[in-house]
Amino acid sequence: LTSFAVDQLTDVTYVEMKPAGTKLKSGDIVGEVESVKTTSDVYSAVAGEIIEVNAAAAADPSLLNSDPYGKGWLLKIKVTDKAGLAKCLDKAKYDAQYHS
């Protein structure tokens, strides 16, 4: 999740992701996060397979609040269709588009 998304959610209190080995299509729900405000689905931007889930974030959801780009990462996906990557933005491009 981006820091902007985490800020909008306020305090993340629960994280659940689909397990490693799950096959995905672009747009599939990969999990959900709950906050004091709402429950939100998390979607995959790419087709692929989940190869790792951050158990630390599930055990301590506050990691998303304090370090969304570091210890608060959610999952790793092995991309099988690189076309979806064209929709992805790195942090600098995301910030320029949504925070300028």
C-alpha cells in the first residue's frame, strides 16, 4: 500500500493476504486490510503468483502505519504477464501524479 492509502485508512488494525502459491489475474483481490475507519480489499495490478506473504505485517499491522515502503510490505508476486507492469508507478511518479 502507498503511504497515501495508509493515511486515508488512518490506523491499520488487521491485514490478511492470500497465501503463497495463489495464482492471480490482474485485478484479482489479493487480500484485505482493516482500519479504524473501514475494511478495504487489496487488488493485484499484475497477473502472476504470490511467492511470499509478509507474516510480520499480518502479526503486527501497525507496520503498515509506520513503514509502508519498508517493513510494512504485504506480498511478493512473480509476474507472469508483464503487460500489467505498464500500469504501475514507482514512488517518484506516484508522488508527482497524486501529490503535486
